Amino acid sequence: MNKLIIALMLSFFSLTQSVRGQEDSIKVSLMTCAPGTEIYALFGHTALRYEDTARGEDWVFNYGMFSFNTPHFIYRFVKGETDYELGVTPYSYFEGSYAMRGSSVYQQTLNLTMAEKQKLRRLLEENYQPENRVYRYNFFYDNCTTRARDIIEECIEGKVVYPDGKEGLSFRDIVHQYTKGHEWDELGIDMCLGSEADEPVDARKQMFAPFYMLEAAGKATIVAGDSVRPFVLQEKKVVDVEPEGGEGGFPLSPLVCVFVLMGAVCLVGWIQLKVKKVIWIWDLFLFGVQGLAGCVIAFLVCFSTHPTVGSNWLILLLNPIPLIYLPVMVYRAIKGKKDLYHLINIAYLTLFIMIMPFVQQKFNATVLPLALCLLLCSASHVLLYYRQNNK
């Protein structure tokens, strides 16, 4: 009898050790990649690493795969219909590509049970099926980071409890943290985002940014009944490189450029008063650019499905009206006729400048001087007309 009990105990111990060994051979990690220099890489990246040393597997599941060669990519991107997909690559390739790019990679090994790891593997394999791998990308609400977070949570027996986020932060605040030093990229993004991007967001929404997810994961716990365990077992830097210097972009910042434009507007206005004639080609340039930019803003406001772009108060300044009216404006300028457009524009732009501080939207620093440029241009037209008719 004693021999039977001893044999059963040894068998149980052997089985336990086998299960533990199997658990130790499988690791699931959250991979966070440092920002790159391209606009689509400014915010970093998140992926999942699945290691099974017993089976010689080491894969990275990446929800951030897309192709610029997709038909009508630019149009679909602006409209908010960009499709991303789940890709799977060997870890060695993933690590090498980020090392070559000059982006460090942080690995957070997750504290999952064997059952949770197996379920996660099944979910990832199901997601990778051709009919499931493509999804409609949404920068703030459904991206490579939120997809990785959500599928991890789906496999956990319990609930992941994250720490409180940073109070008062908005989507635009977080975007600005990553566009610092990239003024032209920041300008383009600011021009597209509306007032909704300035509303404070909670901790979960802040996790759209990879490094906010990394910080939250490091402090999170898994709660299942009375059991509480840390979400992350271990964190380390698996790729430690210095970021590559970005290629030299345009040497002048947007703010400097808009002040140069203001100087040009003043100079052209002075020349027009001296020669007593409208330089209509300047109108063609200035109001044409305003109208073209307005077409983009109007398209985003009216047709794009991107989040937060539909509430953009900038449409009051940049809209298609100047482009539509431009032929009439040029014709009247050539004929030396009075144009009520400029009187109306002065009043309109003055009103826009007055209400700017009261609108619940943070405008880029270039918006005010740009509005002043357009106002000064119209003012020079009005002044020239009255000089011509009061000789």
C-alpha cells in the first residue's frame, strides 16, 4: 500500500513538474517600440511576442501592417477608410528591423496562466485567418496598441485593473508630446483635429499611445475573485539603440513661414498702393491656397470618418468659399471694380479672431497670424479702391 501511495505521489510530482516546465517554455510579451522619424511612426508601435522554446517558436504578432500601394490609399486615408491587418513575423526579423531603424524596443513579459496563454494563441491564430486579419484602422480607438491590449484582456480569467491615467489630458495633448520637434507634422495634424480632440480622456483612451500602454501595463494587476497578481512579470529593453537622426526637413518652422507671409502681404499691399493697381496674381496665390486648404478641411468635416475631425472650428477660416469666388475676385481686380468680398472678409475675419479665445478648441500657433495675413490682404484692397475713387 505504501509503495502504491509513493508511486502516485511521484507520478503527481512528475506531472506537476511537466506542466510547470511547459508553462516556463511559453512566454507572452507586450512589445513597445520607440518612435521613428516618419509621420506614421512618430507615436511608436505595439506588438505581441509569443515564445515557445519547447517547440522552437518565436513569433511577433503585429496589428500595424499596411501598404502604401493599396488602391486609392491617400483618398481612403483622408476619408478614414484605411485598412490595417494582423501580420506575423519571426522575432529575429522584427528585432533586426527596429534596430536598423534606430528604434529601441521594450519587452514586458505578461503574468499569464497556461490556460490564458493557450487561449491567447488560439485567438491570435483565429485573428490571423485571411477572413479575419484585416480591420478598419482608427487612430485613437482601434489601432495596433488597442488591438493588442484588447486581445490580451479577452484571454484573461479575471479583470485587468489599470492605474488612473494622467488627469486632464486630451488626445491633442498626447499627440503634441510625440510631435515635439516635428513642427510641420504637428501643424498638419492640428489643422485636421477638431474640438473633440481637446476634451479630457480617461486612462483607457490614453492607451491609444504605445508608451501610455507600456506605463499602464507596468502598474496594472489581474484581479480574479480574491486573487490579485501583477499584470507584468518582467520588463526589459531588448533593443537598445540610439535613434537615427532624421533627414533635414524644411529649415523654417511653420510659425516663421507665416510671419514671412505676413511681411510679404504688407509689402505687396504697399506696392499696390504705390502703383495704384491690384497685383491680382498675388490674390490668385493667397486666396487660392486658402480655398484649397479649405477644401481639405471641409472634406474632413463633412465626409471623413476619422474621430474628432468633424468638430473642427478651423473651417470658419479655411473653407472652399475663396476658391469658388476667386475667378470673380480676379476679374473685378483686373477691371478695378469695387469688390464687397473684401469688406465682408474684413468683418468676418475680425469676428473670427475675436471668438478664437472662447472656442473650446486649441488652435495651432500659426492660425492667428494666418488670419491676420488674410485680413491685411483684404484691407489693402479696400484701401486701394477708396484711394482710386477719391483722387
